[in-house]
Amino acid sequence: MPWSRLYTIVRILYLEPMRNASLIQRDLAVLWHPCTQMKDHEEMPPIPIRAGQGIWLEDFDGRRYMDAISSWWVNLFGHANPRINTAITSQLASLEHVILAGFTHQPVVELSERLMAIAPAGLGHCFYADSGSAAVEIALKMSFHYWRNCGHEQRTRFISLSNSYHGETLGALSVGDVALYRETYEPLLLRNITVPSPDCYLRDAGESCADYSRRMFEPMRQALEQHANQVCAVIVEPLVQCAGGMRMYNPVYLELLRQACNEHKVHLIADEIAVGFGRTGTMFACDQAGIRPDILCLGKGLTGGYLPLSVCLTTDEIYAAFYGDYTAQRAFLHSHSYTGNALACAAALATLDIFRDDDVLNYNQTLAEHMAHAAAPFAGHPHVGEVRQTGMIVAIEMAKNGKTKEPYPWQQRRGRLVYRHALERGVILRPLGNVIYFMPPYVISPEEIEHLASIALESITLATER
Ligand SMILES: *Cc1c(COP(=O)(O)O)cnc(C)c1O
């Protein structure tokens, strides 16, 4: 290595105090960031984060940012949470990871027992993976394979909702319907049946969300009647289509869907990767409809936002269809290297402890009321088409005309303007197109909620003013 190069490395590593600028420069030389047009970083470089504490993040120049989106919906109890930190470090002292095929460990056994105890009754087995998308792939393969093992090889299709999002891998993308992520890859995707979403933003004036959700079940009923014998499962995001713009619907839809799936003997897959763990007000969104899916996919908040872990909980009936002599070739031979990682399971157990010990779901009702109160002023804004809320999610739909809901053309990137204005004011909002949302960690205070809302209102006003 030439001396000049060596000197540069020494200088970067040891001689200069780390500042945003130097890390940004090094970052852009070597990284390709997720879900990003990298050219956008010419005008808005990525922000190097030095540390996190509670709902706050701090960059290398000492600026603080409120993490109002829970670091992409994963963080539940703040950054550097002392209880989760302790759980991970004490697990680290005994076992970091072990292959989960042929071996097991205490955190993964205990986590499975405890997930089962809080999930809708009758989900008797846990299959682990390392990301939400992987959990969705597992759910799809498992459902298909179940029917195959039961002699229904003609069942090869899935029903999903328009505007749904289930992840980025090809199988998950096949059951998703957000054009921005899907369209390019269309030729590679599975043939899926898409049914119109009960998304209540689209209801008629004067119609209740419950009535609309009930009315919008009709196309689902028809799809099931028409295709049931070729369909493995219906997959939905219960109550909130998050990546699709935090679009919400009424629990009655899930009740009707459960009944219809029973009638037509089709699996119901609930993708609660984003909405699970208290986000909608109940531990799981399915709880609000009193239903049990056949497969429940969990991820994101499962580890409190610390480590990548996901899981599919399934019924004993599905599990039993794979059980038999090896030579019968019924086994589910799916795996990921880091399946059931012990550190991640320890973080998940600590997360569940916090839910139990702090009576989080109860306390969140009060927080949700504060969020409703803070969001109320947005409803009168001329460029807001709707303010909606389900539990700990508030969404504000910007529109060119708030009354008629006529949207802004996407090319204007109004959401990005909001993002920029809020960042300059120390709040991280990451709008989905024209939809601004609050999805904070559950450790946000009422005063911080007020602050968040006032920054968001100011940012929306600036972003919609010309
Ligand atoms: C984020 C998300 C996924 C994908 O999870 P990853 O961990 O990002 O792969 C799947 N389904 C829903 C509903 C999600 O919000």
C-alpha cells in the first residue's frame, strides 16, 4: 500500500474528529442505500447517526432528530432501551447463535411459548426467519405445500388486496400491489388474484368506514366463489395497509373474510409484520375482529427494533400435514442461516417483558388519545384530504384540493418537501407519497407528540404553499 493511501486512512480513522461531512463522503463512495434514488443524495445527503436515546437520534455534528417513524416501524420502546440492552448483553455472554436445524436453545423455546400465549388461540407452532419478506415467503410456500400434501395440487394461487404490501422478495412482491415497487418486476412475478381493497379513504361521502368495508367485501366473496379450488390462501394486512399509504379499514372486513375462508376452505394469512405488537391498539390487529388466521406473520417490532427476526405462527392442522416419515417427503425444507438467532430472541423476550410489566397496551390508549388531539387541527387544512387514525398510527393525506381529495401529481414530490422541512426542524417524517404519518415509539411523551404535530403542520403548510 502506498504511504499516501495509508496516511489518508490513518488520518480519517484517528486524526480528524468524526463529522457528518467526512462520513457522508465515505458513505457515498461505497454504499447503495435501500429504497433510494441515489442521485437524490446530491442535494440531500444521508444523515450519519452517531447515537440514539429513547425517541431521539443524534448525528455527528450534534444535531438531534425525533424518530417519529420508529426507524421504519420497527422500534417500539426507544433506542438504547436499557432493558433490551441488558437482555442482549447477558445472552451474548452464553450463546450468540446456533444452527436451528437439529439444535435448539432456551430463548427460542421460551419466545415460541410466549408468542403462542399472546397470539389468537390455536396457533400452535412457530417457524422463524430473519425478515418480514422471508416470513411472507414462508407463509406462501407453507400454504401451497399444505394443500399439496393434502392432495390438492391444483391450488397454486393466492388472493390479495389492491394497494397491499407484503415485502420486496419476488414471492412477497407477487402478492403486493404498490405499483412503485412492483411494476418493474411484473414479468418475474407469480400469477396472483388481486381484489379491490376495503381502503376507507375511497368510501363515498357520508358512508361509514364499517359500511364501506362491508360493501367492499363483495368482490372478495366473488373471487373466493369463483376461484376457491385453485386458491391456497388469502393474504391481507389486517386493518392498516401501511406501505400503501396507511390506508385503513374496519374490522368487520376481517370477520367476513374469516367466515368466507372457512366456507371455501382457503387459508387466511395475516401479515401483521407492521401492525402487530400493539400498533393498532390491540396486541394484534386480528384481535379487533376476534379472528384467528391460519398463518400469522410477525416481524419488525418483534425484537423492539433491535435485531432482524421474523416468525410465522401456524395452526396444528397445518403443522400436522407436514408431519410423517421422512421418506413420505412431506417435510417443509425451508431455512435461513440466521433462523431463530439467539440474540434476536433475547431482544424479543425483553420486548414482551416490557409489554407485560409496563401494561403498555393500556397506557397506549392514553397516548393514542393525545395523538388524536394533536392531529385534530390538520383536518381544517385546505390541502389535507383526510386525517385518520388506528391506535398508534395517525395519517394525514395531503391533497391538491382537500375538499375533493384531488391528489397532488406524484412528480411534484410534496411528501419529500415535508420530509426536508421536518428534518430541518429536527423531526424525522418519511411520507409515503402524499401521506404524512406518525408512527412513533411507544415511549414518546404527550409533550413530544404536541411538538411532532406542530412541526408536521408547519412542514405541510410550507410544502403545499405554492
Ligand atoms: C415491512 C413489511 C414487510 C416486509 O418486511 P421486511 O422485514 O422489510 O422484509 C412485509 N409486510 C408488511 C405488512 C410490512 O409492512
